[in-house]
Amino acid sequence: MPAARKVNWSDYASQFGALGVLIVICVVFAIVEPAFVSPINLFNVLRQVSIYGLLALGMTFVILTGGIDLSIGSLLALAGLVGAAVYKGGTGLLSAGTAGQAQGFGLWPAIGAAVAVGVIGGLLQGLGVSRLKVPPFIVTLGGLTAFRGAALLFSGGQPISTFTDEYKFWGQGMIGPVPVPVIIFLSFAVLAFIVLRYTRYGRRVYAVGGNPEAARLSGLSVNNITMSVYVITGFFAGLSGFLLSSRLNSAEQVAGVGYELTVIAGVVIGGTSLFGGEGGIFGTVIGILLIGVLNNGLTLMNVSPYYQQILVGLIIVFAVYLDQLVKRRRR
Amino acid sequence: MDQQSALLWMENVSKSFPGVQALEKVSLHVRAGEVLGLIGQNGAGKSTLMKILSGVYTIDSGDLTFGGQPLHIHNPHHAQEIGISIIYQELNLMANLSVMENIFVGREPGPPFFVSRRRLEQQTRAILERMHINLRPTALVRSLSVAEQQMVEIAKAISRDVRVLIMDEPTSALSETEVETLFEIIGELKRSGVAVIFISHRLEEVLHICDRVTVLRDGKNAGDALVKDVTRDDLIRMMVGRSLEQFFHRDAHLDAAANAAQDTAPDTVLEAQEIVRIGTAVNPAAVVLDHVSFSLRRGEVLGLAGLVGAGRTELVRAIFGADRRKSGRILLDGKAVDIRSPVDAIKHGIGLVPEDRKGQGLILGLAVRVNMTLAHLDQLSRADFVQLGAERRLVEEYIQRFEIRTPGMEQRVVNLSGGNQQKVVIAKWLMLNPKILIMDEPTRGIDVGAKSEIYELMHQLATQGISIIMISSEFPELIAMCDRIVCLAEGRVTGEVLRAEATLETLMHYCTLRQQVVTTEGSVSL
């Protein structure tokens, strides 16, 4: 950062606030449960959050425009199934579940198909929000149900399981000590950070979320920008669908149920405002890590998962409260 | 009138806000059974006075009595309890509830926790019949016309035993026959001893329906007269006063030779022809712009004058493509252009500094730098990457040039003063080298120092050949700044005045002109 540039640190307070909480929690876990800080466990945490993390990157774009995307979990399942079917050579709705014997189309077409399903699903929802002017909550609530239905229909109720090593590598493999999904997540996080921070497009996403009318009167195509962010969440849902099927060695029609809420929680804990126009990728990564670390650390400490849920719930409310506090002081 | 015979008595009432003396020793009295007209230009203090009477503001000093007793209004609810009701231009009804539910909201008859619909309907019918209002108590408010909704508001006030009813521009959204009906109802109110304060820009109506008129100007009393003793011209004189001196005068800065050269070569930059716009948020059938035409020359500052509801903002938004036009053509440099969105307007070199700076001009939570370059990102980007170095240099240049007072370009605009915020908006457009800059109330809510800086800037832009359309509610400001002023009233062009001929009286005359004057005997053409 050039020295001449004055940074208003309070602008980053909400994002750094989550970082502070993350550090404190890590230190506490490290003291209470030394196993927590072993490299193996830390990479484990990262691998556990990488799918949530990828979804949260897309969600950050949507929430920055003041929207929301509830459909990602369902879209993930549908995309995973389609990708798996393509890989295994399933030729359609009926044979997908039992397509093990057929000739497959290869890995890259499979990934392409999963991502394409995500992008198309996102595009449809983006059109609904930006052209039909249906509130994003409603459009993606519809998506949540419809994509899940499509996943069940496509698979005929059967998961598509048992892949070759080349397929499983993406979800289960390691490069050196680093799990592959972690590398994918962090690479896309850097990319998303750059897009939001340094590109014209990123600037416009913030502007549309900050004040759509002012953005429109400044000559921005608010509709196109609004539509595009749902394509981005769709892309990440598609990619995650493939990765999760690879990780679990099975594309399931029930994959990703409830993921949207964890992902939204991570984005919000990371300081991105649900009203749009404020926040960013840095905070989102921290927010998602915070949830992952809490779950992991509490599990290591043998705390019941039920308590974990209660704690995450409280942290969401507390994080947003802190955020409001900072803003009130600033105004 | 003395304190005893007046129902509502306000004497020497003052109210100030930080930096503004909104009301200075204003007096207003009204008797039971009297209709008082309250008139004044935009910003004369009418709204402040209303907000005092409705309990939103408390007065700094002065006497307030109601029926001879000292009056302290705590809040809007309290005002209604003691019998002071206000019907605002924006009606406050619940669209999805019925007429009767709206009238008795919060006071529904019936046993505890329950509503007796039968009694609700009976009581509503009794009120409506008494006032000769022809409405079904069970009709949904949503299905009513604006005029009918207004009657629901009146009935609501009556159901609360209103003693002083204040109506803010009640006729602005009504058709002629609806105005007649309203006047009949005002007559009923009068007969039943209610004091009515009728606020309106329509001087003919004030002269027709009111007994007495009180004029405000710049937060002070500017006249008080029995209607039978005054004419329309008298009222205009009282409304405008004389206060031109305090303004920046472009005359003094204009080079006479350059001015003459401009006159011999009147390059028409923009021509708006027969612009029509129908429909507002409240009333989809309202005629907002009725075949409005005007032209704009190179390097000219063209003023748009008009009172609230004249259609000035709607006109410039229609030209900028921010709102949809029903019909009409726009010519730039003599060629017809199709402007359907702000994107098109910007492509053709038109910029808009909107009226609502915070709501439409700026993204308050983002930095000065981001706001300033928002319309200029295409030019500042290479392969979609914003060239941050070039951006900072450009922003720094404009901060210097316009003397924008900010701790730095990363400061959020929400933290800047009004004047500096406005400069950020203007800078945003000037980066694009516009041919035409539309400025809607560019000095509203800005302190005196920043105002004169903005006048200075506008003058510079005009001498550089940029054409400016300026909207202002302050006539003196228009007269000081504009080469030519187009007057609008109720969506129509009612007059055009050159700088040399512009006086406050002529502007006010044109801005209060209507095509039709409504009286209870029928319509009379002006």
C-alpha cells in the first residue's frame, strides 16, 4: 500500500473484528487442546471448510449487491449428480443411477457439466431477480426447492457412487501436505479478492449494493450486474457439487442440504452487510474459518455438536451486533 | 383578532435548526368556522409551522394557545387527541384495509380485543353521511382514487372531533370536479365550526375558498389579509418580497462581448419536444408532464422554475432517461436521439446532478474516490482492471480544483458536509466532459460559502461552453444565475423569461398560472 494513501481503518474494523475473534479462539483452543495446532489438524480444518468457503465466495458477491441466494445447496446437489452422470456415461434421467457400466465422457467434461449446470441455474435465478423483479429471497427460495426436486428426478432417488482415482483426487488428494480442495478454495479466494478489489466489475458490485438508484443514474447497468452475481454463486455451486462428490466418492441427491445457512452465516460473521455495499472476501474467508475452527476445536474437546450449533448461532448475532456498534459510532 | 376569539393563536413563534432560522416571530391565528389560506414559496416556513402544530417540532420561543388555553403539543398523537389534524400531500392510509378500518384505526369499537364490524360500519356511515361523502365503508382504500382517499383522511379527522384541520396542497392531485367536491366538504367543515388551514400554491383557489390569508416569506410573516381585500397580484407581491441582493450575480462576471457573440450564434444543443409523462407512484393516471417543449443553447444556463409538483424534476429525469416517457422527442445538435436509460444519456454527453444528493447522487458508504470515478470507470480501466494510480491522480486533481474539503480520497462520503458532497457529484460528471449538465437543486441544504463556490463553478462551466439546466426552488437564485428561465406549472410550460426581464413577480406569476380555475359554479378558463 503506498504511503500516500490514507486508510480509514474503521472501514475494515468489521472484517478485522472477525479476525480478532478468530485469533482469540485459536489461542484458547491451542492452550486447552494442543492437538488443535498440529499441522495435520489445521489442514483438516481447512479441508473441512473449503466447500463452504467456495460457496461463500459466490455468496459474498450476492450479498454485496444486497441480495441473497438460498438455492446453492440444492444447486450443488443437482450439479454434482449431473457431473457424476457425465463422468460415468449416464445418458439421461433413467440410466443415471445405474450407469456404472456405460462408457463415460471423461473428467473434464464432467467438471464442465457440473459447472454448466450451476451457471445455468444461477442465470435463471439472476434473470428472475433482475428482469422479473422478484425479490432474491423468493426467487432463490423457489430455487432451493426446485433444484432439489430436479436432483431427485435426475438421479431417480439413487446416488451415483464409486469413482476412479482421477475423479477422487480433486476432493481427497493432496499436493505435498496440502489437501487439493484447500488449494482450489484459496486460489479462488485470491481471484475473487482481486476481482472485487481491483476491477471495474467489482467496483460496480459495491456500487449497486450501496445505492442502486445512484448507480443507475451514474450509468451502470444495474440489471446486468445484479444478474451476474447469481451466475457467480451458480458457478461456485456447480464447482462445489463436483468437489463434494469427489470428496465423498458419491454424488448424492441430499448433498448440500442446509449449506446455504452456514455459508450465509460465514459471510455475515465476516462483516459483509446484508444490506449490501459493505464487506469483502477477506472477511468472508475469516468468517468461514471461524465457523470451521469452532466446530473442529469443540469436537476435539468432546463438546456435543448440539452445543456447537448453539454457539455458532450466538456468534452470528454477536458479530452483527459488533458490526452495528462500529457503524453507529462512525455515523 | 384577539387571543380569546381565536381558536388557534400563535404569536411570535420562532424555531431554528443548526445553521437555519426556519421561523422568526411568526404569528398565525384562526377562528372556529374560518378557512385560513397559508401561502408562501418553497422554504418559506409552511412545513415547519405544520410540524410544530402536529407536535413533531417544539418551538424555541413564542406563545401558543388553543381555545384560550396555553398549548403544548408533545407528539403527533397528542395533537390529534386535542383536535389538531393534518392531511399531508402524501396520504397516510393503509391501502389494504377498508375505509372504516382506516378511519377508526387504533380506536375500533367493540369489546376488549375484538372489533364489532357492525358498529364500525354504523359509525363510519354516520360520519360519511354527515359530510355528504359518498363512499362505501367496507371499500378497500387501495381501490379508491386519490380524491376519495383524501376524503377518508378528512373523515378520519372528523371521527377524532377535529377542531383545527390543516390541509397541505389538498387539490394538487385532484381533477376539477374532485376539487369542487372537496370545496363542498370544506364548506361543511366550516359550518360545523372547524377551523381549516388551507395550504396551497393555487392562488385562485385560495382566493375562492378562504376567508383570510396569511403569507409567509423566508420564515417570517409577509402579510395577513381578508381575502375580499386582496387580489392575486397582491398575494404574489407578498410572497416574493425583495431579496435578490444576497446572491451571486453572473451578470457581473459575464464578458459583454462574449455574451453578444453567443447571442448571434445561438447554437441549439438540446431540444425537448412535446415530452409527455403519465403516472406517479400514488396516481397512475396523473398527467405529470403535458407536452413540455424547450430548447437549450451552447454555454447557456437555463433555469427551470416551478413550485412543488410543477414537474421540474420529472422533466429532467425524463430527458436523462431515468424515467420512462410516454411520448416526446429529444434532439441533440438537431438530430433526434433515443434516450431510454441513463446509459444512453451519458453516452450522448448528458450528466445529471440529482435533487436528492444522498439518495440518488452518492453511494454514502463508499469512498470519495469510488464515488467520483463511478461513471468514468470505462475510461480508467484496462482489461477491466481499474488503473488505481491514474484514478488517484485524477481524483486528487478534482479534489484540488474544486477545493473539496475531505481528510482524504478514501474518506466515506457520508462523513463530508453537504457542499463537499455536492462537489463530489459534480466532479463525477465533469470527468466525463459532458456537453450538458443538468443540476437539480444544486445548492439545496448547502451552507452559504459552498453555495457561492458552486455558483462560481457553474459560471465557469458555462463560459467553457457547457450547457446547464438548473432547477431551483429559490427564484432569486435562478434570476441571478440563468440566461433564460422556463416556468412550469402543473406539468405545463406556462412562460419563458429572459434574464433581462426576469423579476420575482413575473416568475411567480407564471409559476402559479393554471389553465383552469375551479370554482363551485364551474370552470372558468384563464
